[in-house]
Amino acid sequence: MTGTDGLPAYLQRLVERADDLPLRHRMPQRTATARRSAVLILFGEGPSGPDLLLIEKSPHLRSHAGQPAFPGGGVDPGDDFPVGTALREAHEEAGIDPDGVRVVATLQELFLPPSDRLVVPVVGWWDDPRDVAVGDPHEVARVARVPLADLVDPANRYRVKHPAGFIGPAFCVADMEVWGFTAGLLDAILEAAGLARPWDATDVRPINPELLRPYTLPGSGDDDPAGDSAAPTVADPAPDGAAARTVRPR
């Protein structure tokens, strides 16, 4: 099966809006020096209904310790970027067999100015779902298939405030607090897929201070020397600027 044949209606809606995500902040224009990375947004039909794959980073990492994220990371030489990068990282981090994933779209690229990082989300459908497992325990603490019903439940949604003043969406699911880049992207994806339900955006909570460590992104010169190569998860204030260039669906 190829393309969008047999995909759930919500995923077809997301593919149709792949070049126009309803982001809450306008993304600034990329720089000429931006480093490339990709994340895999992997949907599937799990034991508790439709779900989405997230990883939780190892608590022993110097940056992003214990934070939830999509599987992903920086481009390697020889990668078929962005799809090849996202699939390779998902295999390394969560044991996902690339042959069991149908790539249905790439979403618009997102530029994170403080780290000079360009991130391309790759949307996949798990045609052949298997058990997930932690790939590198030094980088990943666990892998979770999070039911979409939990992600859209208003009781699991709120906003968090960074000490720098940035306020963004957050989710409390699978015993994880999802915030920053990952939560902002999730928020836009659920909206684009027509899954979002009304929730209390006036519920603003402070970020757990333990999560506020200095951060780096995969492939940057300041990466954790012990090998912190997972995808970005940090709250990244997005000042007004030109919209990011669109990566068309594959």
C-alpha cells in the first residue's frame, strides 16, 4: 500500500495541511548556516486505539535530560534527508523497522534561531507495528506509544511558562510532561488533523526547574560529548518573521 491509501481520515487531513501548519507562533526565516535535522511523527493503530510514538530521553544526559521528544536527530553523511534521517534515528532510538513505516508527508521546516537548527518533521504511518524498545539506553530512557485520545483530552492539556517569559502548550501524558518544541509541534499537528478539542489555555504553570538545563541540539558544536543526539525538545521563543519554506508532501 502506498500514498494515502487506507489512511485514517485524521491523517489524511494532516497530509492535506502539510504545507500550512496552524502554528501558534510565526517561524523566523532560516539562516544560511542553519544545521539540518529531522524528526519522525509516527502514527499507528495500537492496543488502545490510534496512537503516536514519543521517546523520553535518558536522565543521565547533560542536555535535555528526561525530556520527551519525537525520535529524530541531526543529518548524517549519506542520509536521504529528511526522510532517511528521521527513519534512521527512529530505528536507532526506538527500534523502529524502517520497512514497516509508510512515509506520507514532510511538514514545513521549522527554524530554531538560538541553536541555528532547521528541523523537518516527517509524518509516517506504521503499516506493520511491532513492539518498541529502547535502542541506546544512554540516550533514551523509554519509548511510549501515546494514545491520541490522551493527547486530545482537555484534562491533559495546559500551558507552561519559561522563566524567560515564553509561554507554550504542554501535555501530561504517559507519565511525561511534554513541552517546548515537541509540544508546540504536537499542538499544531492535532489542530491540522482535526482532532483538537477545546481546552483551558488560561491554565498556565511554571516549568519544572529540573528541566531548565542549558540546551544544545544534535550536530551543533556544543553537543553533549557523551552523545546526546536526540531531537530538539526545548522551548524556543519564535519571534515574528517570515514564514518558513514549505517542504511538500512526498
